[in-house]
Amino acid sequence: MLAREIAIGFGVAVVFPMLIYYGVSTFIHPPTGYTYHREYVNSPKLTPEENQAAKEGFQRAESASIEAERVFSLRLICVAAPLGYIAMVLGSLLPISGFGVGLMFGGIFAVIHGYWSHWSYLEDWVRFVSLLVAMAVLTFIAYRQLPSGRQTQPPGSDNAPAKGR
């Protein structure tokens, strides 16, 4: 039974971030390098003006590629981070241990993937606030109050609390 819970948890932890990425990619297509990049070759057969024009064209394509990656990663982080935080909190509240743990790990991986792709475009104060939010969510999960009632065990089991004590 433990192996089943581990397998479910592992599956959810892997599938959840992929689900978010491909969900975003379905509606907002990620840029591909082939769309923007053309190889710049400084050829002796070209005139200096043609070489300069080719170099400028390459630089424009490179700038367009970087901007397209920035826009896509911004959209990904705007979806992945909130969904990841929600998954982490929901996973900590679920009584189904394998699925709940998998959802917590999947949420953590989704947040990491979202930030990883956009981290280089963020300013330091945004990075700090992002890490602060992540730490607050993890702290909430770690220190949240557990329900006061304990799970009851079947009658007649050796670990059942004795009555009248």
C-alpha cells in the first residue's frame, strides 16, 4: 500500500508542473529559436555594407527572440506560481496522503519551473518578494494547526486508546 501511495505521489509531482506548462503553451505558444535566429556569417564574398546589414539583421532577430522568451516566461510564471502555491496548500489539507504529498511536491516543482524560466528578467526586489511568498506558504504548511480530533482506529485494535483514563 505504501508503494502505491509513493507511486501516486511521484506521478502527481511530475505531471502537475507539466500540465501547467503545456496548458500555458496551448494558448500562448512558446518561442522557438528557429523562428528568430538566422546564422550570421561574416563572409569575404559580401561587401562591408552587406556584412553590416546581415549583422544588424542578426542582432534584431536575437533581440526579438529574447523579448519573445521574456514575454512567454512572464505568462508562464503568472500561471505557474499561483497554481503551484494553491496546489501546495491544498495538498497539505488533503487527507489522501499519496495524492496530497504529490500535489505539494508538484506545486513546489511548478513554482520552481515558473520562476526558473523568468528569474533572469526579474528585478531583485521582485525576487525577494517571490521568495518571501514561497517561504510564507511553506511556513504555513509546516505550522498549520492540525485538527484536534485524532483519527480513530477500528475497535479491538491494540493501539486504540483505552476508555476511562
